[in-house]
Amino acid sequence: MKSERNRLPDELLDHFVRIYSGESSAADESALREFLGSHPELKEKFESLADLWDKLYLIVPENPISQQPNISRPAPFRRRWPAAGAVATAVIAVLVLGWSQFFTGSPDVFETGRGQRFVTTLDDGSIVHLNSMTRLSVQYADDQREVTMFEGEALFHVVADSHRRFVVKTERGRVEAIGTEFNVRFRRERLQVAVLDGTIKLSTETGPLSGDSGAQIATGGEQIVIDSSGDLSASERVNVSNVSAWTRGQVVFSGETLAEAVETINLHGTYEVKIRDDELRVLRIYGVFNAGDTAGFLSAVEGTLPVRAVQVSDKITTLIAIPRT
């Protein structure tokens, strides 16, 4: 049973979603005015939700790939979703999450599911792109802007602030940047940081900031990795266009193993690809694919490698080795 205290915000959110649904009527608008008139203490919260909507300005489903829409804040009581279906559902989900965090004072938490990408502007103007299957939180203090990445991949456009360092923390290590653009990928206990512009410091330390022990510096066009064993690599050159391709709805493979490629493809597709035979896992693959185009990926794999794709069910396709003759 819901308490009266919780019931009113739920009702407020219901009115908010109706107004933003793209199908709101004059009756919906009248009902909202009547509701806010009866509960004037919630008027400010409604406007805060509207402000939060302005910040959460882009969600793009990858199945199929669609052009990124231009979204501006509509006139009062005539605000509409940029698209229907999956986009509206995803926006509602993020609004619910963002709304609860917004009013409790807890860190803002952002999360994407399979086949989703998300872009948001933080309070300081920094922009964060989230790839599929990513979860992170954001919390600001007087001397630090801190992002905690639990899993996934994100591209950060950081606004310079000499008084507040920008830090991304993971279980494997910590990235510190001031006024830069960099991509962080943290999956399967492996942390990979590529710098598109500016400079970052990657450290194996996960606690409070201290000295430079166990740290490496990388500048634009370089990449550093902390592997699953905790070993920190030296910086190496990387193709930054390939690194950021996912923000444009593409997946680029330039010699990754088939196992790595399948893991990436599975983040975006509507069904899962599995590898049956271990000898296939180390084969190398090259190519550019639309994120979510699993069929195109499988076709390329079958055309270039000794592999056959077998559809096991609507949800699973298995790659098996073609016997040598």
C-alpha cells in the first residue's frame, strides 16, 4: 500500500507523462491545472521535472538506426515526445529514474539497456554519451566532479574547471581529466581509456586522489588499458574515429578477435550470438557495421571466415566451425 506522501508524486508524474506523451488533450491540460491548483506545493516539482527533461535531451534506439533528432523544449502544456514507441518508453524510464534522484539529493544515475544510446548534459555543461548496456552515476562537490562507472562505455566532453577536477572512477582504476574529450570502456574487469582531445591521467588507484603512483598520462590520439589482472599498459596510438564510431551508430572492427566482436555486437542486437567452437574465438575480423545490424555482421563473418551461423531460436544464433576438407 502506498502512503499519501508517495501517492501525490506518483500522480504528479502521471500528469507529466500525459502532457509529454504527444497526444495530450485540452482535458489533460485542464486536469493538470486543477491538480496543481489543489496541490500548490507540487507546482515547483512539476517545473523541476520540466527542467530535467531539458537536460535529458537525446535517447536514440539503435534498432533500427535513426537520425539523431533535434529536440527543443516545447511551449508550456504542449510539450511532446520527439518520437513514439521505443523512444518515448525509454525517455519515460529515464525521467522516472532522474526524477527520483533529483529530489532525494542522491547522485544522478544514468543507465541504458540493450540497443540504446543516451546523451545528457551535466550541470557544469559537460556532455556524456552512454553506449548500450551502460550504467554510471554522477555527483558533484565543491572541489570535484565525480562519475562512477559501474559497467559499460561512455564518451565524455569535459568543460574545463580549474577549481573542480573531473574524475571517472571504476573498480579497476580512475581517470582524471581537465577540459578534454575521452572515451571510457569498462567491461569484464578491463578498463580501456582513449583520448580524443586533451590530456588524461589513468591510475590503478581506486580510492581518494593522492600522488601519481601507478599512473600513466595519455594525450589526444592515445589509449591506455588496465587489464583484468590490474596491469597498466603504456600509452599507444589509436584511431579516435574508430573509437567514437559508436556515437554515430556504427561498430568498427580493425583486427579484434571474433570473441571480442561478438561481445560488442551483442550489446546492440535484438538477439544473441554465441560461439560454439573455441578455435573460432581467436579469429580476427575487420569491417564497419551499423550497430544493431546483427544479420549484416553474421553475413560478413560467414563470407570471410570458416564459420557457419546456425539459428537456434528467435533469440540465439550460434557460430560453428566449418570442417576442413
